[in-house]
Amino acid sequence: MNQWLIGAAVAVVVLAATTAVLTREPARQAVVLSVLGLGLAVLFAVLQAPDVALSQLAVGTALTPLLILLTVRKVTRRPTRTDDRAGIGDDRQDRR
């Protein structure tokens, strides 16, 4: 029974890691990394490393994806109306 559980946890980790590498959008990568962290936490718990499992659960499943999502939200910025009026991002030169 224990070998089956280890094999299933390793399969989830391998599948989630492969999906994380192949995913292009950072927001989706954060979700996949969360699943990967959960799989690793389960694997560590099955391998009788509860302290490592708890830290992986806190950092890999919750904290890191949250920071990635907050960073993606902060970096992606839509132009405002004041940017349009001021000519920011306009390649044309001022004509006087």
C-alpha cells in the first residue's frame, strides 16, 4: 500500500512539474506551482518527513504562488486616459 502511495505522489509531482515548465502564462504557472507544491508536500508526508512537508505546504503551496500572482498583477499595467492624452507611448515626435 505504501509503495502505491509513493508512486502516485511521484506521478503527481512529475506531471505537475512538466506542466509548469510547458505553461507560458505566469498566472497559470502560479496555479500549477501550487499544485506542484501540494504534491511535494504529500510526497514528503508519505516519506515520513512531516516537518519538511509542513514547510513545503506553507511556502510552495501558498506563499510562492501568492507572491507570483501579486507580482504579475502589479507588473501588468493598462494605459490610463492621462497616458493617452499626454502622448506617452506615442512614437510620433512633437511638431511645433
